Amino acid sequence: MSIQFRKEEKEPTGGQPWLPPASKLQLEEHLFHFLNALREGRQITTVPLVAEEPTLQAFYSDSYPDLITALRYYIDQFLIELSPDTANWGIFELPPAVFGVGLAVYDCLSAFPPGTTRGEDPVAPFLSALIDTLPPAQTLPEMLAYHAMLQQAVPILPHLPESRARAIHDLIERSPLSMLVYLDLHTPLPLLPLAAELLPGWNRRRTIPSLWGSLDQWLETLAPLLAEPAVVAFLRHRWLTMPETHSACRNLGLLLEALRRRGNQRGVILEYYEAYDYFHAISGEGSSRRRVRQWPILGQAEQLLRVDGASEAVIQLNRRGNEYFFLFYPLLQVIITEQNLPRDYNRLTLDFILAVRSLFFLIPEQTRPPIDWNRLEFSDGDQE
């Protein structure tokens, strides 16, 4: 893989009175060592860096060759995770703003200057202004590069101060691949209208930002990612191994439902459920004391959905259970649409489908899809 940069007229903005502006050489030197450290599994940052507009313009348009090489090696390392032969990805034409993403990540992970009082973050105004100038990734190379820059920072997001965490969330919204990878840590804003439609009690006053315009436009941007088998395999592995929190289950369910409604992603959806069926099953004792396959998250959802009462606390527990269960909502919708079990995905077992069906009447009516289970035949003959 090689990298070339295209020229752009838009100039970033910046400036921060609390910290001395860095020179172009300082930006290049710090980011060079930062990328090399990340590639080796280390994190090296000192005080945060701020820069004035002319310095950032020069930094973007005429970066030091060794810094470009460090960037290429760093992105290559991520591409190797996806596919052993990085040459297959061809030439990466990237916007100069990819260095702005790197600088923003550096600042998010940087130490607070000595003497900073609790609650103060002297780099926050510059960081916010810098991120506002960064365009969202639109092409496959941009999406891979943005995610490569973010992948070391996002996992520690829960441990970052509020101002830095907010900046990381803003960066994720500009990185479509990161939005798909970190569904346990970040709710993609384009999914909020769908959440308001399908999830009882969701805050309907939330609106989608102008960054992506609409859910459909965002899904269109995702198409090149989901057309790459290596990327889909990477995402499926991530979805199967990420913590099964209620927000992770809810967000992945929303994403898969959005893809199902758009069409052309049936394979992505059902291959995930096949893998979930296989890898998340455990052996447990059934009602007749024989060993049966069970899926812990369904048991957790059932406990919460069965809590009885009319208090606000009970309602919140029921909604929490519904969010766990919502991970399987798109599977139900596939069955509704096809009026049968997905026979071409025969690793999707009858036991799993029946376990999902057993909770169907416990979920809120607003979430419950209109399905006539009596029209479907559940027998061992459904499994090859």
C-alpha cells in the first residue's frame, strides 16, 4: 500500500491562548514519534499541542517525508489485520486532514499541563475547533485510515476526562468504520431516529446532525466497507467478542435492522447470527434435566423482561431487558419477511430460533413485530 495526498483549499482553524502555539517542526516531530510508538504498542505523548492556522496549513500541505512514511507503516499494520497482502488495497489517496485526525488523537491522549486545576482542559477549545474542520471519511481508503488512527484511543474512552471523551466521540462520528467497530462504546448518531421509532421510552427529541444528513446517506457511505469480505470478517469478529452490554446489544440490533431495511446485506446479517448461535451457546440443564444449548444474554433479557410492576424502576428494568433482546430483532424481521426460517443458513439452529421465540411475547408491543408464529413450521426437518 502506498499513500498520496490530494490538495484541498479548505484551511483548518485553531489557536488556543492557554498553551504556546507549536511550530510545524514540533507538530511533525511529536506526531512522528507518536505514530511509531502506537505501531509498537506503546503510547508516547507529552503536553498537548496547539497550532495556529498558517502552521496547520503548512503541516497539512507539506508534511515531512519521514512523517508520511510513519503514517504509511502505521496504516499498513492495521491493514495486515484485515488481509496479509496489503498491496491488494492499492494506492491510498487520502485528504491531508488525516494528519489532523492524528493530531486530535494525540491531544486526546496527552497529559494535562502542570498546574491545571480539576475540571480544566486547556487544549479543549483548540481540540473542538480542530475536529470541526475535519471532514468525515467518505471513501474506503479514508475510512480505513481514519479508523487506524483512532483504534488505539477509543478502547480507553471510558477512562478519559469528559472533554477528551467528547472529542473522541466527535472523531468516531467522522469515521464510519469506527462507528461500526465500537458499538459498545458509541451510539452512531444516524441510528437515533430508528431508535426513536422502535424502542419504547427512547428520547424522541434527539435529532440527527448535519454531518451525515440522513440514515440512508450514512448507509450508502458504509456500502464500500460491507463490500469487502476482509472488513466484514473483521467486523463480525469484533461484534462477537465485544462486551454484551445493553447498549452494545441495542446498537448492533439497530445497525443490523437498518441494513436489513436497506437491503442487499442479508448475508452480513445472517452470517453474524449463525456465528452468534455457534460461539455464544453454552451447555445448560433444561426443564427435563437433560443438557440443552443456551444463550446467556437471552436469559438475562428474560429476567429483566419478566420483572412485574408499574413503578418507574420496573419500567426501566423492562426497557433494559428489551435493549438486550433487541440484538435479535432483525433476525425476527428476516423470518417475517421470508415467512420461513432461513434454510440457506443451516448453521442457524432450530434451538436458537426457538430460544429467541420464547421471549417474543415478553417484549413491549411497540417493539414486537407483527408475526404469526402459527404459520411457521418448527421441526427438526428445518435443519440439514
